Amino acid sequence: QSALTQPPSASGSPGQSVTISCTGTSSDVGNYNYVSWYQQHPGKAPKVMIYDVNKRPSGIPDRFSGSKSGNTASLTVTGLQAEDEADYYCCSYGGRDNYLFGTGTKVTVL
Amino acid sequence: EVQLVESGGGLVQSGGSLRLSCAASGFSFSRYKMIWVRQAPGKGLEWVSFIDSSGKRIFYADSVRGRFTISRDNAKNSLYLQMNSLRAEDTAVYHCAREDDDNGGFHFDNWGQGTLVTVSS
């Protein structure tokens, strides 16, 4: 049960785009379309931004999108805004009702 | 409004025990699967345990299996985590979260703010 691999940091200027990768294995990310992404501001609870690889919960702006290719999932944020500065975690179902989170990526809006 | 409120955290010595609670309100608790997730200081999220809506299907992360026990009381709208044989590496904020079964599950749409567990060695 190793954590999924994410880059430690990503950044972009307001209005630009940033893409965060999340690499797992053929047993988790590559085997299930159950990848979700969570945004966490300091001291706050995580908030789901994307689920089932590319679905957005109601209320999440369409600036957030998700995709997957093989064992790697990605979260893209377009039109970066100051409030997007946060930590982002991917999560994949790993079978037998267990889940793996990513190592986390700190997104900085320059 | 869905609310999840954790309690029971605190300072405990290595080898000790704690029981965390998660009080749910604003939804039909008995219909939803639940999980515990922890976050060590300055670190990332780690899935700890899963329990289905009936309490019959339960799974644990390797790091806590045999030491932690998840349970629920649907009559009291409450989720629990009994933590025994605590180690320094169990120090973390523990969050409970609801699986979004209304949208197919396999992701978590509501989270508590968490309760801090500190294990001193």
C-alpha cells in the first residue's frame, strides 16, 4: 500500500494553467476509473474537486478537470485564481475497499 | 446540512489507547459507507480504515491492522475508531469522511475537521 506519486509543487500566474500528475500502478490507478482529487487549504478539511477520473461535483467550477492515461491520472486547473492556492491530493481505489492517497502537491499562484 | 464532528483526540503515551468518535448529522447516516483518514503534521493524507453502511464489511491499512478497530452505531449516528498499541508514528489529525454513495461511491464528499492525536514516546 504505497502512496501514489505526485510532484511536491506546481505553480502558475493568475489566468494560467497548471497540471498535476498522480502516478500509481496497474493495481490501482491503472485498474479502476475511481480516481478522485481533493483540495485542502491550510487547517481545513479536504474538499473533493474531481471524482471518477473526470467528473465534477456540483458547485466545482469547470476550470478544474481530470484525466487518466494508463497508470497516471492528472488534474488540470485552468484560469488560475488566487483561491486555487492549496494542497491537492489524488486518491485511487485500490481494490478490496482500500484506498490510496497521493503524496500531495502544493499549488502556488504566483 | 451534512456535518461530521470528530472528538476523542488527545495526548497519549506510546503503547496506550484512545477511542475516536465521529458524530454525523444532516443525513441518513445508516445509508452511507464511512472511512477514517489521517494526516501527520506537515504530511499528506493517509487512508486508515473503511466500514460499510451495515458495519459488516471492514478493511484497514496495513499500518494499523491488528491495532485499530473501526465500528459504527447507526442508532446513534456515530462512527468510532478504537486505537490500541499506539506508536509515535500514529501522531496525526484524524478525519472521518463520508463516501458519496449518491454518486456511485469510491470518493468522499463530506469530511470532518479532524481531531488531533499525539503519541509521546
